[in-house]
Amino acid sequence: MLRAAENGDVRELTRLLENNANIQERDNHGFSPLHEAAVYGHEDAVRLLLENNADTAARDNGGSSPLHWAAVNGHEGAVRLLLENNADIAASTNGGSSPLHWAAMNGHEGAVRLLLEKNADIAARDNDGSSPLHLAAMNGDEGVVRLLLENNADIAASTNDGDSPLHLAARSGHVVAVRLLLENNADTAARDNGGSSPLHLAAMNGHEGVVGLLLEKNADIAASTNDGYSPLHLAAVYGDEGAVRLLLEKNADIAARDNDGSTPLDVALRYGYGAVAALLRQAAAAASPPQQAPVGQAEAQRVGEELARERSRRIAAEELARARCVAAEEEQARERSRRVAAEEETRRVGEQLARERERCVVAEEEQARERSRRVAAEEETRRVGEQLARERERCVAAEEEQARERSRRVAAEEETRRVGEQLARERERCVVAEEELARTREQLEAVLQAQQRSIAVISIEELRGATDGFSDANKIGQGGFGSVFRTHQPLPSLPHSGPCAVKRLDASGTQGLREVHSEIRVLSVCWHEHLLPLVGFCLDEATPCLVYPLMAGNLESRVVDVPQGQQRFSWQERVRAIRDATRALVYLHTPLAARSAVLHRDIKPSNILLDALGNAKLADVGLAREAPELQGGVTHVTTQRLIGTPGFIDPLYIQSGRFSELTDGYAMGVSLLVCLGGRPAIPVVDRFGNALEGLAPAETFTDPTAEWPPDVAEQALEVVRGLIWGRLPSQRMVLSQALSLLEAMADAQRLRPGIRDDGIELAIDA
């Protein structure tokens, strides 16, 4: 995009914009495509970018806008387009320059006129206190100086150094600019911060033409700077004979002394300017002729001839100075002509390129039309051939129609038979599903009786009554399983259970039904103080329900996504919650007489629920499965699809498809890391990368609201490193070892067995 704008390639820009290229793209200097097009004056490119909402206010690294660059290079067409599109005419660069400053500085009269027509601030100052007139005078451009003066530019304005426009023009020796300023009553007596007048600066820099103009305007020839220098002192300091001669002709005081007591002659002798010293001695002698005896006629004639020669030299010097002024003015005029010619040539070449591009486009369009005509002719030929073929086919079709009719009749009879068989199979599947549901209900009831567990079988009518018909007012959660509702009254089947949460399966698919059956089976044979118990279920219809005690929230809502007004967990509460959940997970992994080892397969902070005292309960075992194969040295179970939550899935599981106790341990390690950093799983693993590699202390990345002590943070990170950082199963820490370390951390810090209740009830994760 930037290269196309720099080259003014409108066709490439159009293609890029049609493909949603970034019109605000920037290079290392902060240039946008609009900057590039404005710098080189590509009007068509500028127009196209503006039509596509390019930002006219964009700034490069120096604070310059596209309008600044169009103005400084004198691209009037680009300036006009930008102004028509409301470019900020008062925008300032980092140095405080406006577009008018830049146009005036480089002598672009056309750009200056356009900006003034749009009410550009002619009195604006840059960081050095310079106005556009200061810069134009310093540059010596006659047209720009005249245009600014015609628009009432402040001729007496001073920069931060006290320079007026006349000071800058005199210092640079721009005779034409000085004449224009003097014609507009510029103050020849103005002083800069060092006490210098324009005459001082012209004399110091040897600009004889400017010295002559200023003397003609009665500039103060005896003015002194802060150091006591007169214009004659400064001309002598820099050894300029012409300026010294002009000042002496105007009776400059050769006896004036600076703050060190030095005369102009002393200064010329100090700096070794012999010719200037001779002029000053001659002037001193003429001013104070010595008393001497009368001279003879020959001596008088010699003195007269010497004076005549001196007058001739003076006249020649004046004529030379005037000739230099005229030559300088003519050279400036020629330079302006050359600049105008160059700008005209640039415009002409641009228009020629535009016409050439238009001719290319017309030629390409004509080629496209010719291709279209050729394709149309070929299509017509093909169509006629196909029509003839269809005529022949219709003749054959008449003979074949009866045969097809017979085939259709046979096919219809076959389809009727197939549909009948399909309906019969569908009815059979429905019967099998109903029988399977009944068998599952009987098996679960048998398991419950065998385990002597108090898991109630609850009717759907009872659940509807307790949730107001599963109304939205009682809905407290939504997830991949379905919806979660709270009961507003005790359930008759569970009179002592208190408030409950009812998870209701969405009526779509069989995957959720399998997870319901899995959760009932697992929780009917598993019981642990930190495992969320199932207190009831309902399998009365196609949308089964599971009933749990209503919890106060989950770990994620107290560590990462903390609601407004809710207090974040301290580090002690986080360690305690992870420890409690790890206890439950180790219990699930331990095979018992009544069951095999159970793999949870969905460990994450949102599945670690909290009661009102902050005690953690591991929940959501819908994806869990018993693993009887984890016996006799078998270490893993192979699955056909990835199961779990992104960010908590073990990379070893992703690579191999093998799920084991270490896979659950990886997810628990990431959950502990979330508690350490107070961030979601994916960014927090990246954030702790250096700490896990041992390149940075853990406290650098911990959640500051939890106030982790550095030693505890390092201990917790060591547990995380053991659970998730090994690249091979043999390099991973087993969960029972991690639990021992967590128990030691909790015991060492004497964690209290409860936290305050914030009174906010949240749903268990559906």
C-alpha cells in the first residue's frame, strides 16, 4: 500500500483497497499511504485515498500531516484536494510549524496562496517564535514575501531570539526581500536579543547591497549592540572592505569604542585585515589632517590625484555593489522562473502519465470487450450445436419415453417399499431407545440400592413446581450441557437439603444423555467431602435433570472474572481451594473395591465450586469415565476424540490421544497457575513462560491483589512446573506428590478453615 502510494500507482491502490488493504498502514517513519502520495504530489492517488476515507489528520513521527508535505513540496493540486477534504490547516509539527510555515519556508507561492484563501493563520508561530513571514524573508522569496505582506503579515513580529523578518532577510543578504520589507515600513532600528539591528547583521555578513539599502533608509549607523559593537566594528571584525567603505562614506564613527575599549581599527588589526585597516587609517587621517608646512605645487598635485583615484575607486565599488544587487535580483528572478518551469513540467508529465494510464485502461477494456465478443460468438456456435443435438435427442427421446415411464413406475414402487422399511426401522429404534432408558433407570436404581446412597429419584412435576416451570426468573446458568435453575422452595423428596441447583439437559442429541448417565454412575459410587454430591435426578422424559446442593460460586469467579462488588480471593484462599480440589481428584484416581479409577477429564477453575465458607467442591463429572484398564501397569487410556477445555488440555494428550492421571494433573497445574496470575489459562501460561524456565522470579508475574509472598509464590510455581512443564510422562510430577506439597504449603501458612460469605449465589457450571 505504501509503495503503491509513493509511486502514484492508482491501479494497484484500487486493487489493494478492493481487497481490504489497511489504508492507515504506517512505515518506520510514521508515513501513511496518504503521506506518501502527498509528498510526491500524486493527485490521482491522493484523490483515491481520500475517497476511501484516508485520515487527513494522520501524523508521522515528526508530527507532520499529509498537508504539511504537500505544502513543503509545493504540490498545489494535492494541497487543494486535502483542503477540500477538511484537512487541518492549523495542524502543528513537533517543531510547531503549520503547513503555511512549510510552504513559505520553501518559497511555494501557489501553495501559500491556497492556504491563505482557506484562512490559514498568517500570525502562527513555531517553537522558535518564527512566523511564515520570518521564514519567507530568510529564504528570500520575493513572491511569497509580497503575498504575505499583502495579507497583512506582522512585519514587526519577533522570534524568540528577537529577530524581525528584516533581521533575517538582512542576515541572509536577500536584497529583494529587504527592499520589499523596507517599502512596507519595516523598522530599521529594531534590535534582536543581542542588541543587533538589521544593519549590524548585513555589515557582519558582508552583504553590501543590503547595507546600501539600509543606509538609504537612514538606518542608525552609530547603533551599538549589547557588546558595544557598531556596524563598522562588525564589518571590521569580518574583514569586509565593501561594507567598511559604504559605512565610512556615510560618516561612520571610526573612533567608536566597544565594551572592551577597542575601535574598528583596533579590531581590524587584531584579526589581521590589512586592507580594512588601511581604509580606516585613511579615513582617520582625512578626519584629522596633521599640521604641516605648506607643500609645493607638485605635492599638491600628487595629493589631488590620489584623492581623485580614491573617488574613482569608491565610484567603482558602488557601481560593483549595485551591479551585484541587480545580478542577485536577476538570479532570483531566473530561479523563480526555473522553479515555475519545473513545477509546470512536473504537472505536464503527471498529466501525460494520467493520459497514458487512461489509454492503457481503454485498450484493456477494448481487449476485454473483444474477448467477450469472441466468447459470445463461441457460445452462440455451441448453443446452435446443442440445439441441433437436442433436436436429434428429442427424436430418440420419443422412443425412449415409454421405457423411462416403466422404469419410473418400478422405481416408485421400490421407493414406497424402502420408505416403509425405513419407517419400520425408525419405530424399532424408538422402541429400543425407550427400553434402553428404562433399563438405565432400573440399573441406576439398582446401583443406588446396592450402594445404600441417598440419591433421590425425583419426578419432573416436583422439579417444575420448585422452579416455577423452569422459568427464566429462576435460571442462574447456561452451558454446553443445558440450563441451570435454582429452586425457590424445598423439594418434597429432599426436605432437609436446602436450596438446590437443577441442571436440565437440552433436548438435542444423545451426547448429553450419555454424559448424564455417566455423571449419575460416577457420583453414585464416589463420595468425598470435596466432591460435589448428586442429591437427586429425574429421567422421566427426554430432557433429564440432575439435582445438586446450591453453591455460592466457583473459583474462576473469585480469581479471574470477578463480578463488580465481589472481593478477589487472597492467596491463602486460592491455595486452599486448589488443595481441596486436588484432594477430590486424587480420591477419584484411587481405585476402590466398588469401582475402578475415575478420570475427570475436565478440570478447570470454573468446575471448582465454593460453598458459603469457601470450601471447594470438585464438580461436573459428565465427561468423567471409569478406567478399569488402568491396572496391571497400564498407564493411559486411548480416546478417539479430544476431550476437555482449550487451555487446560495436556499437549502430550493432543499429540498421542492418550489420556491418563497425568492429563488431569496438567489441568490442575494450569488451574493453580491461573490462581497465581489472576488471568485466563492461555495468556497466563505465556505470561509465566520465563518464570517456568527459571529465568525470572515468580513474584514478577503474580496477581498483586492476592498479595502472594515471594517464597509461597515460588513453592506454588514449583508445583505448577512439576505438573505441566515436563515434555515426557516420566518427567511429570504425580498428583499425589503435588497434593503433599500443597498440604505442606497450607499447613505452613496455617490456613483457616473458612472464608467470609459475600452473599452472592452463583450457578454451578453447566
